[in-house]
Amino acid sequence: MSVFCRPIGKPLFGKRRATNVSLGGIRLYTDEPAAVGDRLALELFLPEGREIECSVEVVWVEELPSRGPARFDVGLKFLEIEPEVRTQLSAVLAQSD
């Protein structure tokens, strides 16, 4: 399953592949610095062209070596996610099992 994301309102940042997607949150690699506790509004791009919006909080950040996939490895937890959005995400996750 491929899920991509980007901060809402920042199309120039481009989409980043999210990894370890669950109903609790996501992990992603990024070149943008973040701090634990930062809150963001994200667009998630699901398979079949579905797009959803959610609020997340940074729960951990690890700086990666210079030859890594990006500068940072970041863990995000979902804060506000509408019930219908949670249902859509759950359906996508069930397909990847």
C-alpha cells in the first residue's frame, strides 16, 4: 500500500511517502526540520486517488545520516481525524494485510 502526504497548503513541498501507517499515526522521512510537540495539518493521498485531511502531532524525530533517505525520520500521531476519514483509512489498511 502506498500512502503519501504533505502539509496542507504547501503544494511546493511535494508529496512524501508515508511508512508504518496505522490508525494511530504515521512515520515519514522528510528534509524539513520538526520538533516534538509540533502540530501539523496534513493531506494524505490514499490509493485510488482518495485524499483525506487530518491533524497530527510530532511524537519523535531522529536525524538521519547524510546518506539516508532524508534528513529526518519523524513519527506523527493522529490528533483529529473525522470518523468517515478513519473509516476510509481503516479500509485501506485492511487491503494491505
